[in-house]
Amino acid sequence: MPSPKLRFYFREPTIDTNIPITDGTIKIEGFEWEFVPKEDDADAWDCGFAARLRAHATKEPHISIPAFPNRKFRQAYIFVNSKAGIEAAKDLEGKRVGIMQWDNTAGVWARGALQHYYGVDLKRINWLSPRVRKEGVAEGFVIGKIDATGDPDTLLDNLLIEGKIDAVIGPNVLPSISARDPRTRRLFRDFRAEEQVYFRKTGIFPTSHIVTLKQVFVDKHANAPVALLKAFRASRDEAFNRLEGPDPQVIVYPWMAAAIAEQRELMGENYWSYNVGNNRNELEAITQYGFEQGLSPAKIDYMSFFHPEAAALEGT
């Protein structure tokens, strides 16, 4: 009898922690992978964390496992117009700041850091977005509408270059930043040093995605969450092996193994862990920020996200 299929939707299939799954190296015990092009068609997916907060708040029948294949510090994703007079995070107060949309995970993390770490009053920022929704926005925040369409990164980048907005907080590196256009720059010029100090002081390594299943699939296949977690752990381990193992893949940065060793010295041996225990700082922070920013009407108990057996599975 053939194994049942687990239909998976990858938001970002080319992330190195995901590639060993998408290239067929990592199998899933008891199931066959089927990769689908839309979330609606999937039994499981790498859910944006802000979307997970919103789904939980609206009681969507989803259940997650503690696998976080996409993680990024977000200080590097705050961009400013070079002539806007913004030299420090507090200088964002009173300025026009463009965002893709309020419930974008990158924005939630960046705003949380601005408020709690840098002491910025988020309600004193003039928020602007091409995608304005009233739902999921806390009282006291006003988001102005940018009356334009098209790719949000390009739209916001053009406005930033022209000085029509003063800063952008986004999930992606803006085109002008990649092109080293002198009219724009990152808020934190040495963002690596800034993010490393932030980690030392907070212990937070932001989680962008959380692997999530539809409850109806788990009801039919009770072994799916644990099997999926084991597969994602194996994929992550293979990704590290491909970078620092006996036959490392060729990439454009020849000292990758040394960089990973440096990260471990700063962040610990298991800094990219797929369990609950090693991620309590991040889970506590994202649920707090989500509540404060309006994504959930009350602070969510993060343990309620998780399938109990997967949450209790030993290992990193």
C-alpha cells in the first residue's frame, strides 16, 4: 500500500535549510512529499509567523511544529533616505515610514525591536502602506494609504529615493540598497555589529516562519507532525553539512565555515534549533509584539501553537 502524500507549500523553497527537502535528499517517514504551488492546496506549509498569530486569533484550525526554517535579524531591513536626517532609531519618530503591510512578520519584529530595545514610540511614526487594512492594527496606530499599485519593494524604494517617504521597513533588501545607490542607506550602517550586540543583550534570534499543518490533516494522520519535525531537523542538519562538512559546496563566500564557527561562538552551538526550549525568548517576544501591535486581541500562550507530541520531541 503506497504511503499517503503530504502536500507541502514552501513560501521560500530555495532557503538553504529547505533545499535538502526540495531537492529530494530528505524523505519524510511514513509519507511521500508532494510540493504544491499554493498554500490553499497544502496540508502543511512554512507559515509566516505574523500570519500564524492572526490565524490563531481568528481560531483557524491549524497546528504547528517547532521548526523555524527562515530566521533573520531585522535591523538590516530598516532603510532611510540619506538626506532625511535619520541617524539613530529614535529619529524615526515624526518621520514618514513606508511598510509593505502592518501584519508582515519582518515588520512585527522590527517594530518590536524599535519599541522595546531602542525606546522608539511607534505611535509617533507616520506609517504609510499600499496595503491598508483596519483588522489586526492596535488602537492608536494610524496607517496612511499609499495610492499606487505594483511591486511593494519597487514602489516603496522609489518613494524613498525621491524623498517622498523618509524610511522603509520591509521584508526584503530594497533595489537601491542592493545597487548601493547613495540616495538611500541602511539605518544601521554596520548592521552586523548592531545585530550581534542586540543578540548578546536580548538573546533573540527572530523567527520569520513556523511550519504549520491543517488540523484536518493531523486528525487523519496523527503521526504527521512528528514525522514532519524530524524531516525538517534532518534538512537543517544537511544544510549545515553542505556548508561546513567534508565536501562543502562552492559559494561566493569562501570563509563560510569560519563564519558559522563565529556565529556558534556568539550564539551557541544550536543557534538554529527546532524545538521549543531553545526558542522561548523568540516565542515570548513575537507573541508580545503581536498583541501590542494588534495582531491578536490578547497575548497568545505560545504553547497553544504546537502539537503536543512534536513540542515534546527530544533533540534540537
